[in-house]
Amino acid sequence: MELEDQEKIIETIQAKFEGEILRTEMLYDFLTITLKQEKIIEVITHLYHHPDTKFQYLTTLFAVHYPDQNQIGMVYQLHNLVTNLRIRLKIYLPIENPTVPTLTGLFAAANWMERETYDFFGVLFEGHPNLKRILNVEDMIIFPLRKEYPLEDQVREDKNDLMFGR
Amino acid sequence: MEATTASGIKLGTKPEGVEGPGFFATSLEKVVGMARKNSIWPLPFATSCCGIEFMATMGAHYDLARFGSERLSFSPRQADLLMVMGTIAKKMGPVLRQVYEQMAEPRWVLSVGACASSGGIFDTYSVLQGIDRIIPVDVYVPGCPPRPEQIIDGVMKIQKLVETESLRRRDSDEYKALLNKYGIA
Amino acid sequence: MEVKQPATDQFYQPREKQYTYLNLGPTHPATHGIFQNVLKMDGEIIVEATPTIGYIHRAFEKLAERRPFYQITPITDRMNYCSAPINNFGWHMTVEKLLGVEIPKRVQYLRVIIMELARITDHLVCNAVIGVDTGALTGFVYMFQQRELVYEIYEEICGARLTSNIGRIGGFEREWSPKTWEKIHRFLKEFPLVLKEFEDLLNRNRIFMDRTIGCGGITAERALNYSFSGVNLRAAGVDYDVRVAKPYSSYEDFEFVIPVGKNGDVYDRFMVRQEEMWQSLSIIRQAIEKMPEGPFHAKVPDFYLPPKEEVYNNMEALIYHFKIVMGETDIPKGEVYHCVEGGNGELGFYLISDGGRTPFRLHMRRPCFIYYQAYPEMIKGSMLSDAILTMSSMNVIAGELDA
């Protein structure tokens, strides 16, 4: 990604949202901008409509659990198909209250992506039309992809832990 | 006893019995067994990758229809053999159980692939570790995915079971005890 | 003369509209894969659809946190199992990007050949199944016969037919045998004839066209809002292909055309897939013509198993072999995203590594999961048989949907 493009994007955000950007870096040819969690949806909406950036394609959104810092990170990847630029926005949510407003008003694709994130990590999306579990069974009470929960089926009794090393 | 027709086609083996001009006397079990084994109607319960290998088995290269399984029945009421192919997750378990209970006797179950037999490589919280936790299974076909030849071998073993099954087996106490173990009425 | 209106109102009480709820359940012959749709129907017209997925959720993302890199390759196979090599190479390229490895040109061209073969098999299944759902069963049998030829090619290279686990981080296990090249040339000679026959059966078939044109369409704006990618997006009119937008593995060296549709309906998707198969054949021919000489793997001693002669004679190679097999190699720290053009669209791998022996987080951007959300909108107002056809033309593969 060219330096002018990077600076143009960062300027577009800083012009309207002063002080929201915590850090910007280039990770393996991807401009990664870490923001404060409060105004993330406004930033994305601004980037959607602004004529200089126009990021109107949502590639993916997902969460990461950092147990050491007690935080759940959310990653949004946006893409501008016309100029072929991609950026990544990251925010960090505290684990006691991982809430974030929903993106479904802007991108219809965010609907199931947010449901999947809720299913795996327990991130609550305010304003989501149908925030239910999507991939796991409906009556599951834990959020399995958090680091404290095990991978294996705890009901299984015929696998020898000594030999298979869970 | 192997026989060949005039054009050199090998015929299947006849059951043992007394033969004469215009009649053939044998036990009912043998005749019914022979008829059943050559016309098994499978229900392909294909969930994932093993399902694609099953589609290849039904294709022209490895033809499963030679064994009498030409008509795939997707309705459990009309099927003889439940072929469970692919991973069964815990969410899918009740569905599989319901399909099995809807099948009419005599019914057989073939578990194709490592995931259906024992959970396979997916030792995770969401995968049922083998369908024999919820329904009784007759033949297991290992592999990930098994080659079509292995699936055909599994079907041939089912044919062996079908041929030699006693007519009274489904009413016997042993079978009822087996179903009770799984909680099926 | 005034026309009197018939007197109806005092005796005619309009009844309340009654809807039927039909469960297009997880086990259904026409839904190729297990997902459920509860359809609210007004007679034969569908008013609303509620999809339920997750019937084959195998927790790939959690499973990947437990396994070293090359053990994750078998699980990427099982996502889009109709074109498993593309998933494998996508994962290997993500790892190579993290490690900063330079892949030799020959390996890149060989990978292109395998990926295009895999793309052909994926489109074959989808188009044959569209034929089956409209009643044309012959195409299915012919197409599956051609897939057997491709399976034989995979078997020569990696030993497996469907879930191939093909290649290694850095290249291939060994140089391709002459038998492999023989089989590829046989495929390139025989397949176009069969594909032409299939086209003659269905492309301009009156019944097929009447059935599929105007069925299950979506506009380009809605498709972009739903983050469609791959064939479904190209059939709606947007020419976005990862092979052209962000070329990987030397795709910029090849000349090919991206077919684009107009209405985004079933017929457009069918035709786009047909044309993509011809383009894939052309890419394979170009790759074979321009194939450079060179090594068949890059130098990645930490992740690429050394050849057996060295393991038995050289102490260093023995140690590397031991470390790799026991999974004790440490991965460099980093965060990387790489995407490839899978059979269904942009297949992305987001890998976060914190320096341990397994990834810290692996997220797979699965195109099928993202575009299946649009299904209720696409079938609203159409009839039940059109809904079945729309689902099979979208090429929804259950393994990729649920992961």
C-alpha cells in the first residue's frame, strides 16, 4: 500500500475523530489502525461515505480473546473494490462487559458474522436484530472459543489421557 | 455352486436345496435372505466429505447400483439400509435418531467414515464421538474418506449380514435388549 | 346505463390469511448438505424463510489453536471439500507469508495447475447438481466420471483422492512423476470434449432456460452489501476476482478472462461457471507451456521435512525431522491475512501467532457462510421449486458453512 494512500486514510479519520486513533502500523502489507472502542461504528460509517476512502465492502469481522490482558479484541477488515485498498480496524473490549454497537445497519453481511462472534466469544452487539447462537446448540451456556474452555468433549470416557495428552 | 450361461456370464450361487424339473425346495430363510440381499434400498444420510465419495460410488466408475441399490430412498419409511456418511455433530444427533426410529424393520445401519464411526479427527466439544452412542450400528467402514471400493466392501458385508439373518431375529429377546440399551422402544 | 356492482359485502367476510410452515429440514434429498430452512408459505409462494445452520459445526477455529502448522492442513481440506487443494494452498501461502519465504517459480506454476484443476472439479459438481435439480440426471453421471480423472491426478501427487492434504509449506513433497504429466495431458485431451457435450445438453436447452432465467436473482448493490464474492458476485455483474485484484502464486503471468453475468440469477451463475471452466483449462495449458525449471520446494528447514536420505545420514537433518514431527518448532510472532480465490469466492485465513508452537488464533473467512445470509432475501416471493434451485446454484457446501 502506497504511503500517500495510508496517510489519506489516517487523515480522513483524524479530521473528524480527533484522538480516537491509538496506533497505526503496517502488518505484512495491511494498514492496521487500533482505535478506542467508543466510536468505532461512527468511524466505519464515515469511512463508508467519505469520497476519499469509500470502504463499502466488509471482508470479515471477528474477535480474539487475550486472556493475559483480560480483553477481547475485535477486528474489522474493510475493502474498497474500486481502488483496491484494504484496511484493518482493531478495538479492544474489556472482558467483563464486551459490548459494541452493531454494524448490520450499514452492511447486511455483518448479521451472521456478529452472531458467530457472539456464539464463540460472548460479545454483545447492541441493536442486532436477532442475536442468537448460530453454529453451536441453542442451549449452550459457555462461549467455547474463549481460552479457558477446553477443546475436547468432556463427556468422553474412552480416551486415555496419558496416551493422548489433552 | 457356480454356473455359467451359454454366453459365458457367471451366475450367483444357488442356496442349498432339493432341485427337480419345475421346482426347487429350500428353506424360506435362504430364499428371503437371497431376495433381500440383492435389493437393498439405501438411505444416504450424507453430511460431509464422505458424502462426495458416496456420490462417486454411485457414479459410473464404481457403480453401487450393480448390487441392487439402484433406488436411493430418501424417505426412511421405505429404506432398508441407513448409510451415515460424514460427521454427525451434537446438533444433528436428534435428527439422526428420529430418522432411524422412522425406519421399518428389518433395518441395517452402515457407518461410513471415521467421523461417523468414532468422531474421527474431530475430538471437539461439538462433534458426536461416534453414532453408536445413539443408534445401533451393523458395519463400520473406516477411512477419511474411505475409497469407493471400501464403501462397496462395507455394503457387501451388509449383504452378508442380510443373507444370513434369521427371520425371527427382529422379534427375539436379544434384539429387544439391544434396542432397550439405546432407549429405542 | 349504469353498471350495477354485485352486492357482496354484507355476506362476504374476508377470511384471515393462513400460512403454512414447511420445514425444508436438515435431511432433504435436494439440499446438498445439511442446513435447515423453515419456510412460511402462502400456497406455493414463499413469504419468509428462516435458515438454521450449525448441523455440522466441527469447531475448526478452536481445533487450530491446538495443532502445529502442518497438522492444520488436513482440517482446511475439510472446509470446501469439493476443491480441497485450493484450501490447502491458501493455508500454506498464509504461513509462507508469515515466515517471509520466497517460493520458487516452478512451485508456483505447479500450484496454479492444481488449483485450476480443483476449481474445475468444484464447478463440475455445482453445474451437474443444478442439472439434477431441474431433472437432467445424465449430466451428473458424465461429470462425475471426469472427476475421477482429476482424482487420479491428485493420487499420483499426494496419495489421496478427495481430502488431499496436498503439498507442504514451501512446495511439494517430491517432483511430479512422468505418470502425473501423462494423466494431466490425458485430462486436457478428453475433458473438453465431454464439457462440450454437457454444454450442448443444457446451455441453450429451452426447458432449462425457462426454468432458470429469472429465478433467484440478486442485484449487484445487494450482493455487495452482503459481501458476496466469487461466482455469485460475478454473476450479479461485479468483476471482482482475487486472482486479478491481489495476484498470488504468479497468477499475473497468465492471461485469462473473468466472465461476468447480468442479472445474478441461476442461469447466469450456471453460465459463469461453465465459462470459468474453459478459462481454467486455458490457464492450465499456459502453465504447462511456460513451466520453468527449478527446485520443487523452497528452503524452509524449520517446516519442511528433509528428504529421508539426509535424515538417515546427517545429524542436523535428523534433529529437524524430529522437531517438525513432534511439533516443537517455534513459530515467529506476527499477524497476517491472506486470501485466495476459492471455488466459492474469497477464502481468507487470518493467522495470529504469539511465538508458541501453535497459532494463537486462526480465523477463516469462509465465503459460503457470508453469502448464505442472503438466501431468505433471494427466495422471497418465489415458488418452492425455485428455492431449491437457487440453493443448489449458490453452491452451498456444508463443510464451509459451519466450519
